[in-house]
Amino acid sequence: MRCLAAGAALAKRNQGMIDKTDMEQRAIRDARRFLAEVLTELGLLAPFHDRAAEDIDRIVEACVDGFQDSMQRQSDAGEIPF
């Protein structure tokens, strides 16, 4: 939880914003390809075709955040995620 406390302190100093590391930014960019593959397989790519990269990145981040939040809640409830 030290990581969480450090992140919260950093966010408080920066008006709620924490800049992504270079590694996080690259991971989000790299994830676009996987998202595009799934959207193509499902026939859903067309509405996203002309969207800005920043819009696609928001979708990727929302999915990652939701996944991590769920894993944390399950772990806090005593469930072992593996």
C-alpha cells in the first residue's frame, strides 16, 4: 500500500494528475493493436476508425483500470487471483 500512498500524495501535489511513465505510455500504444484486432473480429472497428489516438488510449486505460480495480477488490476480500 506504500505505492498507493505515494501515488495519492503525488496526485494531491499535481491537482489530481499523475503523468504516465514512458513505459506506461508505450504499453498503452502497444495495446491499441490488440484492441483493433478484437474490434475487427467482432465487426466493430468502423466507429473507431477515424477516432484520435487519445480517444482509443482512453478506452484502453479504462479497461486496464477496471481490471486492476477488480483484481484489487478481489484480493482485498481474501480471494487469491491465481
